[in-house]
Amino acid sequence: MNEKNKKILWSEIIKAGDFLKDKLPNHSNHPKGRNPYAHVALEIKNKFKKSYKEISDDQIKDIRNYIEFIKKNPS
């Protein structure tokens, strides 16, 4: 992915993390609370089988749509 798109996606991840702060359900593996920024990045990696930096530029719209899905469906 080119640098411009990496920055765009990182910005979207930060915004989604800000939105999800204190909205993720509690989990026994995270007794001090969950990191919403890591959660968004990990969900992207799980869905696309690559980190957001490694995904091709032509999938940026798909990733942005998935970030919106994550915001609407915190888990």
C-alpha cells in the first residue's frame, strides 16, 4: 500500500478507536480494559489476513467499509 493510503487508513483506525473507547465489552483476557485501537487493527488483520499496511491499494474502500462495520458491531 502506498504511503498516502497508509496514512488515510491509520487515521480511520484512530477515529474508530476513539469512537470505540469504553464501548468494547469486557473480556477476561483484558482485566484492565481493552485497547480499542489494537482491536480495530487486529480485526482488519483477521479479516484480510494481512496488516492494513500490507493490503493492496485497490482494497482501501473495502477496509474503510469494514472499519465502519467494526464501529457498528463492537465485539
